[in-house]
Amino acid sequence: MSDPFACNEYNAVSRRKFLGGTAAAIAASSLPAFLPKVAFAQGTSTKDVLIFIQLIGGVDALTVCVPHGDPIYYSSRPTLAIPQPGSGSQFAAIDLDGYFGLPQCLNPLKPIFDNGHLGIIHAAGRDNWTRSHFDAQFMMQSDSINLTDGGWIARHLASSSQTYADAAFRGFAFTDTTPVTMVKGQQVVSTSRPESIAFGAGYADDAEIAATISRMYSRVKDESRGVVRDSKRTIDALSPLNLGSYSSAASLPYPDTLIGNALRSSAGMIKGGIGVEVLQIDWPGWDTHAGQGSVGGLLHNMLRTLADGLAAFYADMEASGRTDWTIVLLSEFGRQVEENGSQGTEHGSGGTLLTLGPNVQSGIHTTWPGLEIENRRDGVDIMPTTDYRDVLGELLRNRLHNGNVSFVLPSKPVENTGAKWFKAA
């Protein structure tokens, strides 16, 4: 279904499922046999499980983190600006540091921020960027000019040791086709409904059907033998978790939404100890060219849905005592500073990257460029001052125990930033 508020290119990309067919076709292909390796003892690693959330369509950074201390923000957005703290509006921004704040729709994240477990990286982007959704998403997911190089998560998994040697899979995507991040990845699974994965299609004797299929294909010589074997191992890993009936360890329930259900299943997999290392959630629909609704409208409601899901996951992990996880939320680009004539915003470069979890460096992280026209990129965008690849590079080093950053993220020399955004293990 197309989005009436999005641009034509975004709707076209959504219909194509963003290279879904191509990605699925080559996902089984292996990466080069010679790869750099890092040495970690199997089963004893303290690396985090990564939950990578892609907000597809270009999220408006000036709504996610509001520069309420800048009068240019209000003159640039007469209908879309979040009201200032203390204005008396029910939608007034929640002040964080006297200059930046959260919109009311992200209020569920405020206790997490106060607890020191939410990082907001403002004015994030990259240099060789584009205003094309298709190209920007490919850059973000593959970090290579060639699809044949696979995705950055696939390269991460290929160049780091497994947390558990006998894990049925290491990467999991809540998508019906292999996402570009995991193209050419080994031990990766993609399905939007992990609670329903099975061989038997719901028959009463599912286990017997699965065993029969496995016996049949054990004698086959072609690649289908491996597919069936891996599918059986995946089913055997997920079925005992009973993800369909999983409930939070906290009193805060998961909302029955795309993001809520995916995070709910993610919690079940992490706590189930099956060895999954990366979980990816894709959420389209953030291309707000018209009727953006930062205040009480479309974007407000989407951000509230996001915040409710994240807050439920955080509460569940806190109640469980789990500290071995990190969430990163990234969109392919941001929006322009000025609102347009349709009460929306156009594609921009600088965006906002969010990190969440007990192992992130909390707070607002930015070298704020200002909103003056002379300080904008092309005179219209937030000027990116933090390259999101540097953030991902630090994530790889500090939380995922992978020092092969130039292999995983080959598009630029990634700076070694120490522990600027993520605590060192």
C-alpha cells in the first residue's frame, strides 16, 4: 500500500520491498573465504546483543530532539514546531538541558534518559550522501557500492566469533525477505512472525512432519539439504520459547504494534539464550512530505508508538536483570529545517541517531551547527557534524567486540572515538 503523504520514490521503494527479491536470491551466497578474525573464546563472550532498528523514510530530527532554545526553529516551522517548555501547551517540549528537549510523544523515554540509558546523537549523517531514499538506504545497509559485498551486519558476523558455538542462527530480521544489511550473511533468518515459524503449517502433528521432511532431505545431495537442515534447527530453537505467549517480566506490557511485537519477540529470544547476536527491525512510513503532524498528528502518533515499544522492552530487560544488550535506531536521512507549503518537510541530510541500553553513554551528543542559513548544508538542511559510521564503528569495537571495523564499514576510514557513545567493555 502506498503512503499518500510520501514522495513517489519512497512509495516505489516500498513496493519493491527495497531489493527484497535480489537480496533473497543471493542471501545464501557466502562472503569471501578469507576474512579477518578476532579471537574470543566460544560461549564466554560478554558482547551485547544488538537490536538494530531502521526507521525507513527519513525521520524528522527536529521533532525527535527539539532545539527549543533556538528562535530560528520556531520561525522556520510556524505549524510544525513543538511548543516551548513552560508554554502551557499540552504538547510542550520536555526540557532536557535548557536548549534541547523531547516532544511529549516521546515522554516514555524520559525516565530512561534520566536513568542514564538513552543517548541522542543530533546532527548525524554522512558526507557522500544523497536525497534519494533508495540510494541512502542502500548506503546505510550495505556500506559498500556493490551489493555483491553483502551488508554490514553480514560482514560483522563473518568477522567475529559466535557467542554460542551451537547457535542455530546469529542474525534475525523481522522481515519477510533478507534485508540488505544481512545479505550474504551466514546463519541469518528473516521472518516477520517468528512465533509462527514451522514446517507443518499448523497441523496437529507438526513435529512428526518436520522430522519426516528432515529424514527425506538428509539423503539429498544438492543445496536443499542444507536449507532444510538449517530450517529444522531454527524451528527447534524458536519453538520452545513460545514467543506467541511470551509476557514481560515487568508490569509494563508490550503494545500490540509492529514495533511492540518485534521487541517482545526480541526479548524472548535474548532471554531464551539461543545465541542470537543481532536482531533487526524495519519500520517504514517516516516520509512526511505532507501533513507531518509533529504536534498531535501522524508523526506524533508514530513516535509515541515507538516510545511505548521501547519503554516496554527496557522495563522488561531491567526487571530481568539483563545488561547484555544495546539498541541503535537509525534512519537513512533527516528532513529540511523549513516546513513546506503542505505542512510537511522535504528530504534533508542531518538526522538524529538514538542509542538505548545500560551500556550506552547517555545524554545529548552533538556539535550543534545551528539553524542559521549559512550554517546549513545547501542552505536548507541540518549540517551533519557526526558521521553515523563513526558511531557504528565504536559500537562494533566497544559493545560487539569486533575490531575489524574497516572490513565491516569499508566506505570511509572510521575514527577510533574511544568511548564517546558506548561504554567500553
